Amino acid sequence: MTIDGYFLGIDIGGTKMLAALVDAQGRVVIKDQQPTLAAEGEQEVIRRLILMIESLLSSVPNLHARSILSLGIATAGILDMDTGTIVLSTNLGWKNVALGPILERKFGIPVRLINDASAAALGEWIVGAGKGTEDCLYVTVSTGIGGGVISGGHLLLGASNNAAEIGHISIDRKGPTCKCGNKGCVEMYASGNSIARIAAEDIIAGKVLTAPLAEMAGHDPNRVTAKLVAEAASSGDPYAISLLKEAGEALGTAMVTFIHLFNPEIIIFGGGVSLSGDVLFEPMWNTIQKLGIEDMVKDVKMARSSLGVDAGAVGAALLWKYENQAVTI
């Protein structure tokens, strides 16, 4: 089946909205990014979203409305893909927002919603680091931890479209209570928020008063971020290095479960925390090798996202094409 035309994808996050116009080969033709400003309320966000789409499309010479075959929306939260409704999004503060029908009425094209990590997995599989595989995993290590699964050449979504919540794999049943209600979720140890929280708590407790990280933060725990921890680690700060090592080991423990469940050819990592580099990934890989079933982990490839911040928007754009069986690997 051959489809010619363009696909529009929007990745709506808590802080920014990224729109990408993608051609039939999955190449980004043009993109735009605007702040979400979720605190202004859903109606205002949707109004600015529509303006961003209109501006993006009008900037492409000789682009006809009928050339846009679909619009995909990627976002975190609980989604009803059948009705195009964002049931609950804590990032946006939305509840039961029928975004799909609103945009379908406005633009007259099919609109599909998808979880942002699943969208990124789809994008990486079709045109990114997972292209040519039948079994790949996508893991985003950012503010939180999420994932997406391609198994046997199919995107796994689950009964309620919430499959692959890797961030909520428990690695310590006696660990701290996560916001999801579970205890010891890997997100409590290896996400950007948790790395910053642990470092801030140690500064408050006076455990790292002489560490370069504390000095970089001006001894103010409120200024500590995962990015600052990574910067301190790259400068040789022993405390920051040890903190990222522990995060990597926690992530590796969860990845063993992921690998044992899905037996992937490749695992693709995205998200800001994944940019920390070997200080995070070496302990992760060592943990996988130590805890995993040898024949299942020895040949698994690890790769960085090749689409980067565009992965969610590209995957959302190509969702309609994938669902209409116009994707080959």
C-alpha cells in the first residue's frame, strides 16, 4: 500500500508543544515549538495549539489542505484513543478533554491520540534508530521514565493504551512510595526529578557540603537539577558520579525485567537524563549483564535516540500511516 502526502504530529508536554510536518518517508519537512503554558487553562492552550498548526502549515509553499492526511497527538496521561479524548493528564491539568474531535472539526482530517513514549517508540522504529528491526524497546529517561514496545513488528499498546510503564517497575518493595502508589519504582531512583531530589536532600542533610555540586548550586537545594548533577559529574565530582552510578544501576535492574519480558534486538534511549553519557550507561549495562539471563542480554544492542526531541511528534505523525498498514520495515 502506497500513500503519498503529509502527516502532522504534535507532541504536547507540560512545558512545550512541538509540531512537525512529516512526509511519506518520515522526514521532517518543517517544525515549530511553542510553550504549553498549561496554567492558562485548556481552552487557551488549544487556541494557541490551533494557531501554531495554522502558522506551520501556512509557512510551507504550495501546501494544499488535502495533502495533509492525518494529525497525530502525542501526550502523557490516560488517553481514550477510540474517542480522541485526553481522560486525565496531570502534566496539563486536563480531565476529559475531547481534543481529537475539536481538531477534526477544525481541520477536517483524521486525528489520532497516542501516549508520548509509545509515539517516540513508533517514530524510532519506523525512521529512527530501530529501523529495520522487528523487536525494539524505547526508553525515555527524563523528568520521569517511560517506554514503548515494538514486538514482532507491532506497537504494543495494551488494553487501555497504557502499556510499557517501565518507570513503575518496582525494583525495591521496601523502597519509597511513588506517586503511582507502588513502592520502590525505578522512577524514584533514576528519573531526572528523583536524581535532583536525592541530591537536594543530601545537601539539606549536610552530606555533600564540600562537593562541587553543592558549590555549583550555591548550596541552595532548590537550584539542583539532574542537568546540574550531570555537569558536576562531567567535571569529576565524586558525589555526582556516585549518584549517577546508583541511578544507572537502578535503571539497569528495571531494564533486566524489560528485556526478560520482550526479548528485544535493540533498546533505544531518549530523554534529557540519557545525555548524561557513560557515567549513567556503564553501570546500567554492567547491571544488566550481572542480573540478566545471559542468552537474553548478551546480544541486545543499546542506542541513543536518532530522532531526539522530534521522536514523539514524528511517531504521532506516522501513527495513522502505521494503523493503515502502510508501514514496512
